[in-house]
Amino acid sequence: MVQQKVKEFLNNYRMDFTDLQFETILNGFLTEMERGLADEAGSSLQMLPTYIQAAADATINRPVLVLDAGGTNFRVATVVFEREGRVRIENFKKYPMPGVAGEVNKDTFFETMARYIKDLVRDGQQIGFCFSYPVRMFPDKDGRLIRFSKQIQAQGVAGELIGENLKLALEKIGGRRPGSVIILNDTVATMLAGKAKPEYRNCDGFIGFILGTGTNCCYLEKNSNIVKANSLDPAKSQIVNVESGGFRGEFGGTLDQEYDRTTVDPGKDALEKMISGRYLGGLCQVVIKAAADDGLFSKAGSEGIRLLAGLTTADCGDYLENNLNYNNPLAAALVNGVDEDRATLALLIERMIERAGMLAAMSLTATVLKSGQGLKPEAPVCITAEGTTFYRLKGLKTKTEYYLERYLSERHRRFWKLVEVENATLIGAAVAGLTN
């Protein structure tokens, strides 16, 4: 009874995973990938060349400074690769990402980061900078920010070179001037971290996948297929940053649209707003309140739910783990409700997570197919996955793997393994800093 009413409610708003046509969405994603490589106007996938070839191995026993600008935190460390695949991470520190707590201007943005790293920078030192936002890269491995995502607010930074402005900020505050600053995003860093592990050397190819605050994929593409960059050597390949969170198509529901209008950038990052940690909690809040309005909860339960505000993805996951922990806002909202209210709420969240897992698997299936890799069972494609949401939100990883098996393995006959590398973005940024 509860399962049926929850499914019918979600179907009514086209919000259930059963409303998704996997292969239709997949074909749309692949089409957008081709359009993005050709630089066709209107493509929702930017398909950004990185100029990183992912061919060389990192230098042994040479320290490299690594930076990781994520959706919430700015991390700093020194990384050293030792023999037999061992990695040493030193001087690790974590700071708030500038622009996450409120709007900052360009000078404050770069100077804040410069102060974070001032004491670690040495003259001429290579820096691997994992910068997890859409960036248009150049052959010298510096990159110009296209725009911020994940709700970062920093005026005047879009259109600016990240590495060069960081150097100028260091000089302004009296710091040393480093050598090259190699810019890459967290997805590319994650892919490189998987490639750096000796135990994965038998793999046919490598994919990077992020599902944390945001979401993204990357893969190795032939330069000859990157039509929009006609100066590339057609005999070589490079990593392409898909910016998969931007994908849009005819696959969302009416409550997705309602939630999108409440964000700071309506109309953008459609896929990301349906599956990533920064948004999934807010989307669930919209869905749960609509369910209360449609009579899925008791009167007392509905009254509590209508008072919900600021629901996070972590709140949703914690509720599934323990629905009687009244420190959780969802459990507290139903304190005067009935047992069926708690079952209804759990099912709503679980089905939203299954939808997210299905869409995550779709983006990965498209990326593997576009890469042309994973054709041999003895040498699967290695999908290196990173992100707190992916690993900690109950059911998300399990459902993603279920749909990968169902579609990527069974329907498209590709062989794959999904792996986790500890400190992947730091290690990958170090690889990039030492090999470019």
C-alpha cells in the first residue's frame, strides 16, 4: 500500500526512476558529447580539452605542492611518490573555500588562496592545482574560469586565468613565485590517481568520476575527434573533461523544475541538480513537501514536514540510517506522525536515491562507450570514483553499480571495475604537477 502510493505520487510528477528511459537518455548524452567536441552552439556538455595526455609516470622522490579547490574546502599538501607505488602526503591542511560562505571579489578570492599556501611555496616549484570548476584550458596547462558552480560566489573571477592570478596574488602578499601551475579539475585528478596505482596497470583504460558536492566524468579522447581544437596533433590523445553535470534533456520531472527555480543559477547544471550532494537534499525537500500537500502523510506528519527548511543530502541519508534520531530534522518533523509516515518518507528518499544512481550510471555508461574502452574481460576499463555523496549516501553506490551491470555490462558488453583511491584528488594533482 505505502509503496504503491509513493510510486503513483512520483509518477504523477515524472520524478520516479521508472519514468526514466535509460537508453533514450544515454543516446541524448552521447549526442551532446559529439556536439560538445565539435563546439556546436547549445550543447549542454562542454567537453573541455585539458591538454593532459596521461601518458607519463610521476617522478620518484620529488616533492610537489598540490592544491585542491573543491565545493566546500580548499586543501593543501606536499606529495612525494616513492618506489613500488607508495605515496607520502605531508603538510596537509584544510581551509574554507573562498566564496562558499558569502560573496567575495576577485582580489579576495585569489589572495585568500595565496595566504593559505604562502609558507609552503618555494621559488620555481611546480604546483598541481585541482580546481573543480569549468575551466577552458590552454597548452601551457593554465586555465581560464568559465563560470562557478556548486553555489560558489566570487565576482570578477570568471574569465580570469587561475594559475597566473594565483602567482600574482602570491607576489602581492610577499610570497615566493612558483614555477608552472598545472590546472586540472577533480575528475581529471581522480582519473590520474587511478592510473598511478600499480595494481590497475592491467586496465584497458581509465575513467574519472566524481559524485560529491557536484558531479562530473572524464576520459581519454583522440585528438582527431576534438574537432573544435584543430591545432592538436591528430596522432595523440588527451583527457577530455566532460562537465557532465551540465547535461540537460527531456528526462526531468515537474518538481525538478520547481526546485531549479530556487537555485542561484536556474536553467544550468540540470543533471548535477538531480544527483549531487549539493542539491539532492534540497530537491528531496521539494518532493517531500509536495507529497505532504498531496495527502501522503497524516495531518500531524504533514504539519511537521511543511516546516522543513534547509534540508541537506546528509540529513536524508541519516534519516535512512535511523528514523528515530530526533536530532535529524526529518525525524523531528514526524515526531507526532504515525508509523506509516516514517515508511512513506523513507520510500520517497530511497526512490530519489535510486533515480540518482540510475542517472549516475547513465553518465558513466556514455563516457565508457565514448572512450571505446573496456572491450576485453582480462583488461577492464578502470572507473576511479571519488565523492563523499557517492560512498556515504545510503544506497547510491549500490544502485549505481546495479545499473552499470544492467546496462554497461549486459546490454553494451563492456568490462569495467569501479575503484576508490584514497586522497585521489591530491595524488592526481601531484601526478599532473610532475608530468606536465
